[in-house]
Amino acid sequence: MNKTLDELFVYPKELVDEESKRVIHLVRQWADKEIISKRQEYRENYEKLFIETRKSLNLTIGLQRLTLPEESGGFGWNNPASTPGIVSVLTEIGRADAAIGVISAVKCVVFAATTLLPHLDKDVCDVLAPIYCADELKTPSLILPGMGTVGEETPLFLGRSILATVEPDGDGYAVNGKNMRPLNSGAVADLFCVVCADKLGRPCVALVPGDDRNIVRGRTLLETGLNASANCDVSFNNVRIPKSYLISRDGVVEQIYTWLNLLLGGVSVGVGMNFFEIVTEWSETRTIKGGTMMKENPLCASVLADVADETFTARLLLYNLAHIMSKPDDWGYSGSQRVYTFSQIIGSQVQQKIMRAINRGLELMGSAGYSREWHVEKHWRDIKTIQSYLCGVGAEAPVKMDTARFFFDCKEI
Amino acid sequence: MKNFDEFSKPEEYISPMDKHLRSALRNWAEKEVMPLRRKYDEDWKEHHLIEPAFDKLMGNKGLGIQKALFPPELGGWGIGQSDYAFTVACALAEEVGRADTGMAVAFMVTYWPLTTILVDPHVNWRLAREFAPMFCETEKAVFAANAMTEPQGGADIENLEITGGKTIRTTARLDGDEWVINGHKLWPTNTGGVAKLFIVPCTTKPGSTDINDFALIFVPADAKGVTQGGPYEKAGMAADKNGDIWFEDVRVPSWYRAQGPGKDAEVFREIIPWGLIGSMGFLCGAMLNLYEILYDFVSTKTYKNKPLKEDDCVAGIIGRIAGDIDICRILAYESARMGDRRNKPYGYPLHSDEVVSKMRNLKDFVSDRAVDVFGKAMDVLGTYGADREYDIEKHWRDIKIIQLWMGGKQLCQMEAARYFFNCKTL
């Protein structure tokens, strides 16, 4: 390959400032040096290296405090204008390892709900900043609304069941919820960011410290991908939180979804770009029909073109969303119905595109793509896991309803 | 609909043995496989859990199904000489595939080399007698493998029409009354130390495009000079081991060649339809199981506080899934019937373009639908889609390789184009 990734998978560079470019460059170096160049070692010793590489990313480079305000010790990327830079960073992380990417994305999502201007919540920031700026690796987890169970009526967030409730309790609140499935890291999380319903059934967001003894964790799940994130079901049995740990402003749940769509999209585009690198090497070193280089066969070339164009258009779409989110004065803030809906559409499309890119590329790689050796099958499993989690319930149905509701003013759905 | 058995299949084509075979296999699957299959991924190397289930399926202490192709006079069931051979194969693949497609492929691929010597009109009685005791007189599961793919060529070996065998590097040299075989094969099912018998596609004259120089030669796994590598770790299909095999001056009797010059190429082309029917059966079985799991899920989980299946939008998605399963099953049995018409005046030989190209085309279609259907079902399950407890994700991982094997999608497309559009240079 005689062109760089950024020459191939273009994005509007003017959206990313010089300081951000330096951080993005650092993260790419981290990805190449610590993971991509050591794929075999990384695969064989995954659990240990997963923690070590997360530490070097979060503590040595300092990304744990990326989106905290500068005055609190962070990088100060808590301004909407930083959105393209943040998604670029997540893309670089995803290129190395999707599970690290998902945890990093969730961290940024939690801070987006609490520290992003103009909604900086100083009380929460004062509590979280010293923890996330300290020299210890932190892992937040996100619990979103999802599906309910027949026979149980739940409050809803745009059709999705909210499984946690929050009620005033003394000078704070009590959070309850049974057998909820977080997006990530339920087994090891030190902080849960959970969408709850208040007494009137209105959605809000509670921050629940992970070490509370009234949290019951199920067994660690075995899943298709992202297993290093160590997820499990959790129940909150009257977990008490301070008053400042509840965020109930309008649009906060929508804002969480918006950021999640953007950043998980970034992770997946990164995975897609790394898959492109692998399949490029493959197609240049394999022959078919007794001697033709695989990429020179027109049918194989058309499959390779699908890999490239799905990844290419996914990245462009994603930066469009980042651009929209970086201009709240033009488009509304990230918790508005408009931006939330755009993010649902683009988030869903990006995941579908990257999934298709990998599925198509696997068709050429055959058994090599299916074996662990080439690392492709891990990308494939990780992306499918992200995609299913992002669907939440009922495949594309909730996103279709969100879209129809906004574009056609549907009232009943 | 009462249960998954009511997905369409052409009842007038179905073998008289169908009900009995299905009942026996379903009992075995539900008792020996389905309760344990979630642990199979960790058992990929040792097969501590998987092997006993295979014994009960294939060996004489259990169902004894590994002898099914052999003629009754040699201790088998005579399926190889039956007018329902393909339809039965489809049903077997479906029932085992419903429980675990990895087990289904490992078990069915054992038949694959044997079809070249046990299926009418090509029964090689001398070799049938030679190998019958190995499969018909044991309580243990005994596996065979088709050592086909070579490291440098990928699907080239299955593309004999174009390559004429010139890319094959595994060689067979006649030395007196023995074949001397040398070469390296990659990834066949039932390698990694599993198979007791290989069939080895090879050339008697390297670089030749003369189809008479293509040979299929049986090689016992314990022959001197055979070395097997360990199994590859994969995304799924834990019950199916794939590894490398090296043949270094391996000597076997001259009569271990399946059919002889010219005929070997013909029966090699005939094994393709068997692989395609098996593939479609595995996929349909897995999809029937998907339906069972999905039915329960969408009936008990809610969206907008209604069962998922009662929401019009979700119903649109799961309705399409069920429709695709129904169509795929019809196509699989229609393909099987093409195979069973091989000896009929209105049928075509198995090696004909009519059969091979159409079956490749149908397998390609069914594979694509299955991959889509499983992906969509995982999304319907949402946060539970990737959870091993729901089994759908296991099937999703397992079946992807079915879409990719036997030359993959692109070879299917090429064969379809050659047949339907009379392409001359592809």
C-alpha cells in the first residue's frame, strides 16, 4: 500500500485543530507500537496486555482525562468544538482494539453528560475530576434503557424500557433496578452511569459508584466479542447516591445516545480501517487461477472495492455527525431531538457499513479470515457485538421509530 | 404454526426413512449436544465434551450412522445406493446442524471421501470392502477427511474446469504397485489429528492440464510419512478441527486410487454436490434452531411494553426472518432432489454443469440469507444478541465459514455465470 490511511479514508481536516492532531498522532503511535505491531503476542496474552495497554493509553498518554475541563486537570476537550477531535481519537483506539475503544467511548459519553459545555455540572465534575486525573485506571459502565419482560409495565424512553428507578431518600436518592445489562464492564466498573425513571416516569441519569455494597453483580458474561470489557448483569438494591449524582435536565438521555452513536461509530470505523490494512496485505500476497494476484482479478477487486467504499463512506458520515455536534448554535445541542435523531441514523448506518465491509472481506480471506491467526475474526466479532448492543432491542425498530417520529411528526409511535 | 417442523419441505420428495431418522437424531441432539454446546468453544482443542457425543452419534454403541453409505452386505445401511441419498443427507445435516453445525460438518464430511467409492453408479467394491470394517465394526466415531485445499492455491483445486489441475502441487508417483505421495494440504475438516482416513486430490504429472493426470487416492492417517499439525483456533465451529497435513513419500497400494484416470476427475466433481447439499442442510438446521430461540425471545421480551412480536415494526423484521428460513429450506430440498435424480432419465449426472452450477448457485443464496438472518436475529435480541446463553451468537459464528468454504462465494458466482450465460473465458 503506497498511500497512508488518512489519504485513503479522508475526513474534513479543518474540523480538527492542531493540538488535537498531535494527540491523535500520539494515539496512532500507541496503537501501532503497543498493539498492531505485536498482534500475535497481544492475542496470546490478551488479558494481561489489555490492562497494560489501557494503562499506557489512559495514564501515560493521559486520555482518561481527555474530556475533563482544563481547570480540573483535564485536556479541556469538554467543548462541542472538540467533538471531531474526540471521534478521531476513538477511531485510532478502535483501529488497535475495539474493547479498549468501547470502554474509552463510554468514559467520554459519561463526561459528555456531566462536563460538556454549556452543561458543565460543577458539583459532579469536582467529584469525578480528582478520581479520573489520578494515577489509577478507571472503568465506567453505562446502563441504557432496553427491553422489558412480558407482565412487567415499565416507564419508557422513546419506546425502550427503563429498568432502573430513582426516588428521593433523605438528603439524596435511592436507585433500584433488577438484572440490568450494562453496555460494558459491569463486572469491573467503578462507576455506573444509569438511565433511570423518576417517580413520574421521567427519564434521568444517575451516577452510581461501583463499590456500593448494595450492588449485586451476576456472573461475567461470555459474549461474541468485547469479552475483555468483562460485562455482567447488575442489580441495584436501594443504592443510595448523593443529590448531585442525579442529572435530570431535559435531553440528557438523548445526549448520551447521541455521543454513544458518534463514539462507537468512531471505534468501528477504526476497526474497519485496520481490517482494510489486513485485507490489503492479504490480497497482495495471494494468487488465484494459478497465478493472478488476487486483487487483480475483477471479481475479487469488486469485493475489495466494497470493503473500501463502506469504510470510506462510514468515516465521512461520522465526521458529518461530529461537525453537526460541534456547532450547537447552528443545529441544536447534542441532546436535542434533531441531533439525537441524526445520530441514531448515522450511528446505525456506520455500524452496518463496517459490518458489511468485514463480511465482504472475509469472503476473500476464507479460512484465514476465520482463524484467529489473522486477527480479522476478532474484528468481526467485536463489531457485531457493538452493533447488537447499539440496537438495544428489536434490531433497527427503535431507530426507525425515532427517525419517523422526527421526519414525519408521528405522534403515536 | 405449531413448531419448527412446519417450515416447508416438499413432502413428496421425502425419504420413507425421514421420520425415523429425524426422531433418532433429534433425541440424540437434545440429550447429548444441546445441553452442553455452550461449552464447546473451550473444548475446541481437546474435544473432551465433544468426542463422547460423536461416539453416540456415529459408533455402533450409539446410532451407528457413520456406516450409512456402505452397502448392507458390508454392514452398512445402503444409503449410497438409495434413490433418496441426497434427501436423506439433507435431513441428517439439518438435524445435526440444528444442534451444532460444527458437529454436523465433522460427521458429514466423513461421508465425503466415501461418496467417491460408495455411491451409485460408481461403487468401487474392492475399496468398499477394504474400508467397511473401519467404519462399520466399531463403537467409536471414526472420521474421514477430504484433504483438498493447498496453501498456495485456495479454491483453485475446486476450479478444475479452469485450472485443469495444473496448480496442484501434491503429487502421486506410481512405483511398482504403490503410489508414492508428497505434498502439503491445509485446513481440511477432520484434520488436526481427527481423521483415520484421507482422500487426497493430487496430480500424477505436475503442471499438467490433462484431466487424466488428476488422481484421488485414499491414504490411511497412520501411513508412514503422514504428519498432521494441531488444529487451528477459529471464530467458531469448535467441533470441527482443521489443521495442516504433510505427505512425505507416503506409500499406499495402487488400488487405493478411487476410480482411475479421467473417472477420478468425474467423481471429484461429483463430491461437490454432496458438499453443497450438506452445507444447505447445516444452514437450514441452524436456522430452524434460530426460529425456536427467537420465538421464545420475542414472545417474552417487550418493546413499548408489548411483546416484541406484537410490535408492527419488529414483526416486519421477524416475519422476514421466518420467510427466509422457509424459502431456504425449500431450496435445500429442491437441490437435494436434483442430486437424487442423478440416475433417472429426466435427471442429470452429478458431475454435469446442470447440477453443479445450479447447486452452487443455490448454496450461495442460502448461505447469504443465513448469514443475514442470524445477524438480524442477533440485533433483534439487542443487548442479549451477543450473549452465549442464547445460542444464536454461536450459530452466527459457526455458519460464517459455510458461506466461505468450497471455493467461497466468488466461485459460486463464476460457475453460475458460466452456466447461465455461457461464459467462455472466466
